[in-house]
Amino acid sequence: MQNTVLKIDHVTHYFGGLRAVSDFNMELPEGAIWGLIGPNGAGKTTIFNLITGVYIPTKGKIYFRQERKFKKKSKDKNEQKGKKDSEGKKEQKEERFYMEDITRYKPHTIVSKGIARTFQNLRIFPNLTVLDNIRIAEHFRVKYGLYDAVMRNKKFKEEEEKIKEEAIKLLKLFNLHSRTYSLAKGLPYGELRRLEIARALATHPKLLLLDEPAAGMNPKETQELMDMILWIRKEFNLTIFLIEHHMKFVMGICEHIKVMDFGETIAEGTPQEVSNNPRVIEAYLGRKKYA
Amino acid sequence: MGSIFNLQQIINGIQIGSIYALISIGYTLVYGIIQLINFAHGDFYMVGAYAAYFAVMFSAARKEHPNVLIVLLISMTAGAIVAFLSNRIAYRPLRYKPRLSALITAIGVSMFLEYTSSAIPAIGPSYRAFPQSALIPEHTYKIGHAILSNYQIVNMSVAVVLMVVLTYIVQYTRIGMAMRASAQDKDAARLMGIDIEYIIDFTFIIGGALAGAAGLLTGITYPRINPYMGIIPGLKAFIAAVLGGIGSVPGAMLGSYILGFSEVFGMAINSILGEGIAYAILILVLIFLPQGLLGKKTGEKV
Amino acid sequence: MKAKETVQDKKIPLFKKRDFQLLVGTVIFWAIFYTLTKFGMMNLYWMHIINVSLIYVILTTSLNLINGFSGQFSIGHMGFAAVGAYTSATLTTIVWNLPSHGVGPFSLFILSVILGGIAAAFIGFLIGLPTLRLRGDYLAIVTLAFGEIIRVVINSINFVGGPRGIPGIPRFSSFTVIVIFTFLSVIVLRNIIYSSIGRALLSIREDEVASELVGVHTTYYKVLGFTVGAFFAGIGGALLAHLIQYINPLQFGFMATIYVLIMVYIGGVGSLSGSIVAAIGITFLSEGLRLGLDKLDQVTPFHVGPEWRMVIFSVLLVATMLYKTNGLMGDMEFKVLIPEEEDENAKHGA
């Protein structure tokens, strides 16, 4: 039995009168790579925005697997308390893990819980160095406060060294080491894509959301990206959920695919099943032919 | 309390509200299209007041009786010209720079207008009496306990006529449609063949003209003018625009009248703290209703 | 491996070379002007201008933390300075009624300056908390309105003199005191900027949504930056009150803030060095212009008012925005103001 990392439970979301997502359900198993496909405007990015707390769903809940810490947590006390009471029984069964309701959490809290993402249109910090881009993502793990920073004391220096070392290690893994001190805006597109993934990983996620990672890449780069994603999963022990238009990419890498159209889930299954599904062909591939 | 909510206060409220409305429409139009808080907008109003002042003084010197409509036209033209020039010289080159640089530039333009006016010996930094009786002789009417002057009647009726004309332009003319389209989506409007820069020029001209008219109307009813007279009404008109929902013309009008009434009643209750009521409204609106009364909610695209 | 070695190397100095240079530089600067005044070789008027310019360094760098580094837009900075000035002047002049000499009164004065900063920080926190969730230009309006509210409130409090202000404040802000406070303010701001907090602020400036989505609690940091900025504005205001010995609500109006704002934007958005240079440079330029315009007024047949000075500044501000949007120094720093371990990462000019 595999554990569920992320559970999306009957999520519906409206923008004004428009239903962007209707009754979306998902149980993402640990260590999997799942894909989300569908025509433009199907609501895919909205799903990512709902998971990461940018939007709060009109209806439904989102749960994320958490390791139980036996110490009392200080963050988001109230929200957690309410949840613990109602989920009390379920938690008893799983000893170390429980599903935490993250539906109404703020984006930065969700990041600290272990969900990181990249963006459809790159959103790196252009006027900062590559190193700073990474260090900012490590920021919420920094253990010094305003006082330590002002005094530049031993604690500050040790922590700073630690995160810098970690950042440089990460940059080396992504072959961005030579760019450490370059401004991010000067980097070529492919390196920016890698930097964005590295930045997401710097938050130490358990679940990585990739929004069209292969956008704008040629076939060779796309192939490299596929290899990289598989490698990331192994190296960082991650679960990955991605949105992509590139069919070969999705079919080649994802174990399970969900297909959306007009906010509804119209099909899901293995790449094989999905690509043979007549509704998918009609809604997605069919439309593409005329486009 | 009965003495506070009387007819006189209502008249005063409408009158102040009308002036705020004329200024805040310009704020809201400009903000709607280029998302710029044009700090210099209050100074267009000051320019309008001075243009009227000089027009009246000029005719008085020639022993002629000035025509109100011509003076109104002169202040509107002056406001429009200054607005047009500040857009062309200062704001337009910054169109694709970060929004805050345009905001700082607006502060610079505002300072420039204020201090240049007070540095020019013909205008000077001190208060001047607006020769309103040379323009229209004063009449007062008694309605119950309230006193209504013909200045107030001119003030309110000119404001209403101008607002009706403006609403007509925005709602029913080709250029008005283009303005609304540009406010919705500049890029789409451009692709539809709308010359955005032309629309922005036009928006500044309209806003400047209305502010100029407000300058004349203020001169008639509160006959003291100086180069810094635009700062506070400008700020309050902006608050009115925010209250009504920035970007919305009916919102700006509604917000202005609400603000006008609150100020008049607030001052009647406590004259020192009443001065601060506009700011209190601003802070409450921003906390509880950032999109304003008639504005649309906007979310950032991720 | 190499990276690791350099990290180890940098552990050694307790008293870092660059901090030392900065300290020595400041002491030399202080010693020169202190001796010149002591021996009467320095015009007291210009000494006063130096003091004022150093206080402007505090005000400008702290506003730069808010407007330049974290990308917010406050135009109520002098409102915070007013809170600081009124808090400390009320304490020293009205409550304690201190004489202007003695160790005891002097230490109470120092305490009042710190309390002035804390009061300003508290007000900054109260204003920042609800408004910093809003977009930058709304913050501008709220801070502007705040400046007006401060004025209305102070006007209505008789205890602090209402519109008449507080006269007869003891002159505690000596050159030495001002140099020490300026030095400490700059160092503290620098240390905040080159830390995880500073990076969080920068990321908010660059892309607030992305910043939130890599785990930065953006509201918290915006409020923190705003509060720290307000604290130093309060310190600056308190020092100013004890330098010019008289305060009234009008001194801290909108135009006073604009003056500081001009320094920030002409000096460089996101550059402490730029703020320091601009604060000193513009204070002197302003004084020079004032004297020059006076002369011009005497020699020309027509009247040349002091308003021309502000006309020149407004043109300067608009021209800077049009031709050098990020100010003269951009986000470059002088090397002495960059902590050594950030050398490679930071942009420096000189």
C-alpha cells in the first residue's frame, strides 16, 4: 500500500460567476509522477493555485500528508487545533503521519509544509543574483532573527554559512555553479528553467508542482528535462505533479494522467488508457487538430 | 444633533461634494487607464482657479463685464493644457518603466507646478482674493433657516452639467468607448486599432478640464486662492475616488458626495477632528473594502 | 572544495577589516570637524548644516529600506520623524524639563531618543499592519493621509503646544551624538540588508507573488521593514528636535517627506551609499541654492523668491526619473558598506 501525499477532496472553484474548476478529486500517492493535461483554459493552473494557497477553493478541501511532530507547533495554532479535533480518529491509525487540512493556509505556510512549485511563465527574481534566488527560498528555514542579524553574531554567521553552502551544493547539482554570482536576468532561458526548479527544491519540498516545465524547449532539451525530472525524484525523494501540453513528454514520464476540460475532469488513468479514451481525443487531441 | 443635520449642511455637503466630484473624475479616469495616481491632479485645479482669476482681472481692468461661460472655458482650457503637457513631458516617457517611477514623477510635477506658480512674481506664494463679485454679483436666498447663494447654485449646476456631459462622452461616443476599452485591457484595445497614446492624451485633457472647472467654482464659493490650494482637495478627491472604487466614474461621483457630506457633518460635530474624517474614511475603506463601493475586485494573475 | 576553504578562512577575524575601516573613517571624519570647531576654524553655520545633513542620512537610509529595498512606497516618513521628535522633546522639555548640561540629563536625553524611535516604530507597525497588504500606490496614499492625521492630532493636543509647537528644547544633539547615531543607524541597516531578512525584502520588491510562493511570509517582512524604517525615522526626528531646539507640526509636513524622498530617489533606489551621498550632497546644495538665490535677489531688479529652490529640486527629481530611473548610484554600494562575505554577491561601484 502506498501512502497518499496529497488529497484533493471535491474541490470546486468559481471566478465570479465562472466555474473554473468543478468537483476535482485526487489522491496523489507518494513518490509518483502524475500529469495534468487539458486544453488551454481548462483550469489546470487554477488547480496549482488552489493547492499552493494562491486561491482558496469555493468548495472542497485539500489535505497534505504531514509527519507528526511530537513537540507542539507554534505556527498556525488555531487552524491546526480545529483540524486535529475533527480528524482525531483517522490520525490514530497512522502513527507517524496524518493528513493535514491545508485548504485555507497562506501560500508561504503551504511552502513550509513541503509543497513547492514552478510557474508557467518563469518567475525568478530578475535583479538578484542566482545565489540570492536560492537563498531566498531557503529563507524560512533560517534560524536567526532580527537581533542576530543586526549583531551579526556567531549564530548568524553559522546559519548564513550553512545556507550558502547548501545553496552552492544545489547549484552544483543543477550545473549552475558557474553562474552563482550572476544576476538572474542575464541567464539564458534553459538555465532560468533549471534555476526555477532548483529554487523550488531549496525549500525542501516533499511534493513538487511543475507548471509546463517543457514550455519553449526543443526536443533535445525536452528529453534532457525528462531525464532530469526522473533524477530529481530519486535524488530528492519527491512526489511530482506536473502540467504539460507536450504530449510526448507527459506520456513518456507520467505514471498516471488526469485530463481536464472546462474545469471538469473528463478522464484519468495510465498514459495508455488516457490516450485511447474517446472523450480525451475529442476534447483535447481533436480540438488540437483544428487549432 | 437635530441642529447638525439641517438643510444648510445638506446644501454645503452637496456643494463640497460637487467640487470633489469634478476633481476625482480626472483621478479615476487616469488611474483606470494607466494605473497612475496623478498627484499633480490637484494642481490642475489650482491652475484652473488662477486662469479664472486672471481672466476676470483682465476684463475688470478693461472695464468689461466678464462672461461666466467664457471664464469657465478659460479655466477648463488652462487645466486641460497643463494636464496634456504634463502627460507628454513627464508621464509618457515612463509608460513602460516601473509604476512607482511614474508616481514619483507625478510628485515632481506637482511640486513643479506649485513652486513655479509661487515663484512667478505675478502669482506669488501668498493668498489672493478671488474677484467673484466682478464675475457674478452675489444674491442670497433664504429657505427656512438655510441660506443659499447664487454662487452655490452656479457651483452645483455647472458641476452637474459637466458630469452629465462627461457621462455622455464616456458612455455614448466612439472615443468614450475607446477609453473604456483601454481601461479594460490596453493590449487588446491596441490590437483593435485603438491609438492608446491618443486616448491617454484625451483622458488627461478631460480630467484636466474638469479639474480646471472645479478651480473656478472653488474660486467663486471660497474666494481665497494660493498656489498650494490643490494639495488637500486633490488628496481628498483621490480618497473619494478610492471610496467609490477607483476606475469607476459613477463611483468617483458617489464617493465625492459621500465624502462631502461626511466632512460637513463631521466638522459640525467636532471642528478639529472633523478635518480628519476623510482620512479615517480612507483607512476604513482600504481595510474593509479595498475595491471601493462600485469598483471591481481584481486579483493578481499567477 | 575551494568554496569550503574560503568559508573557513573568513571565520578568523573577530574585528573585521572592513568594519574597522568604516569605524576608523568615521572617527577621522569626526575628529577633523570636531577639532576645527574647537579651535574656531569652522564656521558654526556650516557646522550646523553638517549636523542637519547627517540627520538626513538617517532619514534617507531608513526611507530607502522601505521604498528602495522592499519596494513599498511610503510618503509619510516625516510623520514618523514627527512622532519621534514629539515623543522625545515632550519628555526632555515638558515632562522632565531637563537642563542642557550634565551627565544625568544627557543620559535621559539618549533614553528619550530611543523612546522616540520606539514610539515611531509602534505607530509604523499600527499603520503598516492593515495597509501593507495593499498595493504600493495605495500605501502611498495611506502614508500621505497619515502625515495629515499626525498634523491634525498634534494640533489638537494642547499639552504639546498644539499648532504652536514646542519651543526651548535643550540642545543635546551635538556633532558627536549625531555622528554616533548616524554611524550606528547605517551599520544596523546594512546588517539587516545583508541578511536573510534583507533578502526577503528584496524578493518582495522583485516579485511579491513569487516571493510568497517560495515561502517568504511577505506581510510579516513588509511590516517588519516598515517598522524598522519608522524606528530610524523616529530617531532622526528626535535628534533633529534637539538640534534645532524648536518643533511644530508644520515642519513634518508632506513637503518635508518629499525632500527626503528626493534624496532617496536621486541617490539610488536600493543603495545605502547613494542615500548617504544624496543626503549630504542635497542638504549642501539646498543651502548653497538658498544663499545663491538671496544674492540673485539682491543683484537683479525683479524679485527672486526662495521658491525657486524647490522648483530646481522638482526638475531634478523629474529629470532623474526620466533619464536615470534608479537614481545616480542605482543599487551599487561603496565597498566599505558591503560585508566581506557578501563581496562576490553584491554589486559595488567604488
